[in-house]
Amino acid sequence: MSSAPSYLPILIFIFVALGFGTVSLLAGRVLRPRAPYQEKLYPYESGIHPLTDARQTFPLRYYITAMLFVIFDIEVVFLYPWAVSFYQLGGVALLSMLFFIGILLVGFFYAWQKGAFVWD
């Protein structure tokens, strides 16, 4: 008997995933309404006509706020698996996580000091 890994479950998973995607797209094409009206063909479906050009610039504070959200969102992504396996990791993991949170707190207070959280 050979010790080669069996790739059959992986192939089945790939075929099921591709089949699900194909069936979903085909079902959407078959079941969707086919009578578009003028408002539906408009680029913005909200019913509000755009007042300015879509290529307008946004304030820099918007981008800073978005980047800060991503940074702290990634922090939560790192904290969750650490918290789940906290007892198995030991004290070294606690110290490394406290160091990680400390670095993020320094960045948070720096952004706060620079006024990145003030929305005018």
C-alpha cells in the first residue's frame, strides 16, 4: 500500500465549489426580471441623480480614518485566535500580545494627538 496522499477529497471540493458557483449564476440569470425601466438603467439605483462628478476628491481625513479602521480591524483578527488558544500558548504569548497591543496603542494615541479622529 502506498503512502501517497489522496487528492480525491480536494478534487470533489473543487468540483462542488465550481458547480455551486455555476448553478448560482445560472439561477440568477434565469430568475431575474427582464423588463428594465429607465431608472433601473441609470448608473445609480438609489433614485438620486448625482450632483457632482464621480471623480471628485475626498478629504484626506477620510482616507486616514479608513486606514485606521483597517489597522484596528486587523488587530481584532490577530486577537481572536490568540484568545481562543490562550491556555495552550503560555506566558510568552501573553507578553508578545501585550507588546503587540502596546505598539497599537502608541499608534492610536499618536493618531488621536494629531486629530485623526476629529471629523469636521
